[in-house]
Amino acid sequence: MNQRNARHRRGNKRGGTSSGFGRWVTGLGRGQRIGLLVGAVVIVVVVAVVLAAVLTGGTTKGASGSSSTTTSSPGSSTTQTTTTTRPPTANSFKICPLTGRAAPGDKVPQRAALAVKIGNDPYSRPQSGLAEADIVYEEQAEGGITRYMAIYQCQSAPLIGPIRSVRWDDWHILQQYGHAILAYSGGITPWTLDAASLPWIYNANGSAYPTANAFYRYNSGTLPASQGAPYNYYSSTSALWKLFPDSTTPPPTMFQFSTKVPVGAVHIVSASVPFSSASPVVWQWSPTDRQWLRFYNTQPDDDPSGQQLHATNVVIQMVQTQKGPYNESGPDSQDVESLTDGTGTAYVLRHGDLLKGTWSRPTGLNITRFALPNGKPITLEPGTTWVEVVPDTVPVSFTK
């Protein structure tokens, strides 16, 4: 007893065993104290795991960003586990948000999405910079012609053009990209005022200063620049990004990517999209290049270097349209406004296959999602994507 009291007094001087709990612990044997310590560590670990699960919404995620969800149907004896690979976020740093490919140097450039308006009437061809874009949207303009909105983020282009005027479709599509740069050359006054006022747009109007300093007349002596204005107005991704030094936030991912083709795909060799009166668009699968090659009827659509334009994926988004309130290029030339909010039919071409489903986008703030008839997402092959924004009255066809 005296020895034990003496130990307690020595402990009290050090301030470590004055409580009843401390006396109880001190009274334990060495093996008992070790067991108590191990048990406490186990409890702390369990509490930490439970807390982490609560904070992440009950989903345990691996390093790849995948999640597993287990579901069972009422009255069913089977349990189905679905593993979904989440699209990489802008902060994942190693995967390009717009292509799903490895970022240059394993780090996503810290810069906003850059959208550039490029002409596509016959006098605008061949265009520069389309082959370098991460994503290209083709929109119906007016008079049966289309125009492009080429979007860059991981990739860059030293020469882009001819750069043309803004359209209503542009900022409505672009809202889902976060705070993006929209580069264009003038346009109908109400549209340029709208583009300049929108909080999700860095406004790069090539017909207004100081942003016009990033544009120049390209006197190359070759088509389309040899046509003169407005077909000789060009810029580069570096010049346009430099206009907005604070535009350092990459966009969110636009698509879900996977190297595995979803179930239900049908092999095809070509797709015809006749929504341009100037030249019907045809996409043809090349097993050799593992790309979709772009044609106008049977004529290859080449860039100035002679390279045929191509894409890893082609998304054909069928939309409702309406006439705009203004004439764009003379009397009776109202522009076509494509309604990219809502839902509609979608065709996705990837890896030589066709997937039919739907697209949905409740509001402009939402990212457009593509789904199969069973509700599962339509995934794209990692790579570049062309989005054909097509009026739902156009008879799109496919060749098997």
C-alpha cells in the first residue's frame, strides 16, 4: 500500500495521474494498458472513416474519382453494383477537362476556356485553327450557312480565322463553361451589347478597343485571306488569352469519357448532316486513323496545310430553333437561334459506332448531359469532339 501511494504522489507532482481515471489506468497491468491503447486507436480510426463518409455524401471514392453504388430492386433477390467513373474536374490537373486526355506535362493549363467564332461560308474556307481545338460547335447561322465556335483549353493554335461576328447561340452554349472568353469580330449591336454585359463572358470583341489589339489583318495572299475583309481577320490563342490575365480558372468537364463503348452501339461507316445549304456535311469513319473524317458531300474538308479535318467524337444534337429578331446580312436574313436548353434527340458517333439517346440541359447554368434510352450516360472516347447543333427538322441519316 505504501509503495502504491508513493507512486501516486510522484505521479501527482508531474500532473499526470491526479484524476480517478488516471489512478485506475495506473493501477492496470502493463498488458492491460497496451490493450487499452490499441482499443482507443481502433475507435479513433473507425470514427474518422465514418466522419469522412458522411462529409463526402456516403460515397467512398478512389484515387481515380470512381464511385460504387449498390442498388436492389423491390421484390428482387439480386443486388446490382454500378461503378461510374466521374469526369475529371478542372482541378484534377492531369486530365484535360474538354478532351479527357492526359494534360501536357501532366498539368492542366490554368486558363479559361477560349471560344472563337470562325466563318464557314465558302469564302471562309479553308479555315485555320479548327484542327487544334478541343471542341468545335457548328451552329446554323442565317441563309442556310453555318458558323463555328472553336473552343480551346489544353490545346492552342498559332493562327485562328477567319474570325467572324457573334451570334445569339454563342453565349447561350458557352454559359455552361463557367467564366469563358468569347472572341469574335463585331456583330448586330444588340448582340454585342449583350455579350459585353454577361457575367460569364470575358468579352473579346475584335471590333472594339482595347481587345481589338489581339486581332490583325492577315495578308497571306492565299484563300480565304486573299478575299480581303471580312475574311482576313485572324488571331491566336496566346494573344487572346493574354487579354484577360485573370482568366485562370479551367472549365468544368463537358462530357463523360471512357475507352469502353457503351452497350447498344451500332457500327456505321458514315453520317450525313445536311443542315448547310452551301455543302451537306458528311462524317466518315476511318479505321486506319481511328477518327471521323469530315467531308462536304464527297469532298474532303481540308485545312490550309492540306490536313483533313477530323474528330474523335461527333455529337449530333437535335434542337428546336426560332428566328431571331434581327437581319444579319441583308433583308430577309434573320439568324437562326438554336435552343440548347431543354431536351431532345442526340446521336453520338465514337469509335466507328452510333449511339442514339437524348440530351438534356434544364437551364443555361447546367452542363448538357447525354443519356441512352435506359438512362445510363453516353460516354465519349477521350479526344477531340465536334458538336453539330442541328435543327430537329433536318433529316440526319446514317450508313451502316
